[in-house]
Amino acid sequence: MVKPSPAPVPGLGRDPAPFTVVGGHDTSARTDGEKPSLETVWNWLGQIPDPEIPVITLTDLGIIRDVEWNGDTLEVTVTPTYSGCPATSIINLDIETALRAHGIENLSLKRRLSPAWTTDWLTDAGRAKLEKYGIAPPQPAGGPQHCPHCKSQAVEKISQFGSTPCKAQWRCTDCLEPFDYFKCI
Amino acid sequence: MTDPLFEYLCRMGDSTLVLGHRVSEWCGVAPVLEEDIALANTALDLIGQTQLWLGLAGEVEGKGRDADALAFHRDVWEFRNLLLVEQPNGDFGRTMMRQFLFDSWHLSYLKGLAGSSNDQIAAIAEKSVKEVTYHLERSTDTVIGLGDGTEESHRRMQDALDRLYPYVGEMFLTDAVDTAMTEQNIAPDPATLRPAFDAHLDAVLQEATLTKPQDNFAHKGGKTGARHTEHLGHMLSQMQWLQRAYPGATW
């Protein structure tokens, strides 16, 4: 467990970020010594992998709906993908762990049900990462565009449900590989 | 009298809870791996919806009970689920027939609830509609596939329908709690959903080469809690075992 770092003291010339910044992005976006800018927070959230499909991040998935400062408290609003998805509580824990490691002391996580999560909120980068990983990204037509392995369009459904609530099982009748399809909802 | 809104939310949450538990009984023993996974996913969705419904019920009640307290610390006579969902799984065909009958009602009902005057109820319904759309697609396909399948599968599906049909009527009964909800535009009147349900049922049964029972007799008493079938108590003794033996135990 990483302990929250002490708030930096302005004017003492010390590093404004007394922790390792993953990805080495610019931390000059901080508005003062205590409150990181919202852009910085979004950046941090964009480094947190989805616990079940770690090739995409929480921001790729589109489940972080809002980030704002309410006084000294950082409020992060998250929407669940599926109401019973067991990853939801892990996601909240991962957000808390990451933000605490970045020195956020007062944190409030909120759940927002409406508007309900839709795969339209998956980012283009997220869709590309899914495909590269072997999971066909969601399509409005209701089935995968092509096999994520050999790109053949000869695909058929095995089952409407898969290894996680958000996926279905399909197979390619050309290369014969089964693959996951990220359901469009 | 108990607050009708609390009563109503328990009906919604108890039906998804009891069916979710029933369906989860298949985990690890379904006929094929894909069906096992599909059943487990369906159960998971229903349990997730239960957390939302019973969580809200606990808030509305205001006595400090959360979804877990309502699920694990009430006994059978306090449950408000539909009789259909507490019926035992039987064979795979009967499980899927029960699912199909429930899903057909559930989806149209949730669509009505998505326009509820209560924002929290509308939000839960909006979320659930997406999940239940998948449930109904799958259960419809399975009922057609097995009904219009082999002689054996056809016979089992017809047996399942004959056995479960007397539990359909309760889903469309309107009582004082429903009337209180309808008057405040919180929920649709269940009776108004029957014609669309019947039309869908007839179309699917025709494709599945199954025959709807002539008799419209309906068992009732589940959603009012007046008279559950004997099966619910046995199910709860399994589901609530840990909290009964070790009250308040946590991970």
C-alpha cells in the first residue's frame, strides 16, 4: 500500500511531484502546490488498466464520466459497464490506489447509472487496442466486422455470452480460431 | 401498512434475486460449457440488478438495511418475488422456459419503468433494459431451438410450458401496491402489458411448435408474500445458510 505523499511546500524549490509519475507526462499542469489540474488527473486515470482486459485503460473504456474538484475533495464519477460486473469494485479500488499514490488525499468516488454505459463511449484508441489484442471491437450491426486474427469476414456466433459480461464468443470459419467479441450495448 | 414504494422495490429486487440464485445453481453443471457461461452471466446480471433494487429499497425504508441485509436477513414470508422465479430448475429445458417467460415480461416491464417519475427507478431500469435484451434474445432462441428440435427436446419443452404456464398470470396481476405506483407514474400497470406479452408468446411458441395450455388459471401469492410455494424456503436455506449460521460474517 502506497502512503499518500505529503503536500509539497511552495517556494522551497522541491520537486512539485514527490512520487514517480507513470509515463513521465508533464506535471507542470498543476495549478498550485496542492491541487493537480483536472487534465493531470484525467491523465493519471488514463494510465489505469481495466482489471479484466488490461490492454485498455479505464478512460479507453469510457466509464469515467466526470472528474471535478469540490473544494479540497476530488470527485470522480464512474459508471458500471454491467450492473453485476465483478470488476466494478476492483475498478474503484484501482482508481483509489492510483490517485492516492499520486498524493490525492480527499477523494470521493461516485456511481452514475444514467445515462447507462454504452460501447459508443469506447475510444477509437481503445477499439484499436482491443482488436490488436484479439478481441473484436463492438459494431452497431451487432456482430464483429471480421476475425481479429486473420481479418476474414466469415465468422459465426458460438454463444451470446463469454468470459466476461461484456463479451460474446464467436469463431472464424476460415482460420477456425475462436475469439471474443466485445458486445455492442 | 408498509410503504408501497418499499414493498414495490422489494418485489423487483426479490424477483431478480431469487431467479439469479436459481440460475446460478447451474454453475459448473450445465449441459455444455457455452451454456454454463451464459447461465452464469445471466445470473450475474440479475444479481447486479438486485443490488440496485434492494439497495434503493433499503434507502427508501430508512432503517439502515442495505441490499445484503434484505437479501440475507429476511425469511421466506417477507419475500415478494413472483412465484415463477422460485420454481426449481428441473432440466435445462425447464430452466430456459422459465427464463423465457420471465424475460418476456421483464423486458417490457423495464421499458415501461425507464419512463418512471422516480429518477432512481428510471436509471436502474435504463441500465437493466440493455442486459435483459440479451437475456430475452438468448432464451427465445433456445426455446425455439429446443421446441422445434428433436422429439425428446420437444417433449421436454412442452412439459416445461405446461408446468410453468400457471405461474404466468401473476406477473400481470394488479393490486393495491401496483395501483399506488401507477397513480404516481412510478411504474406501469402490469395488466396493460399482457396483450403484447401474449402476442410475443404466441409467435415464439408457434415457431417452437409448442402448444399454449388452454387453461388460464394463475397461481398467486408470491409478490404479495401471502403464499409462496414450498420451494422458496428450501432455496433460502441454501442461499442464506452462511448468514444464518454466522450472522454478520464478512470476508
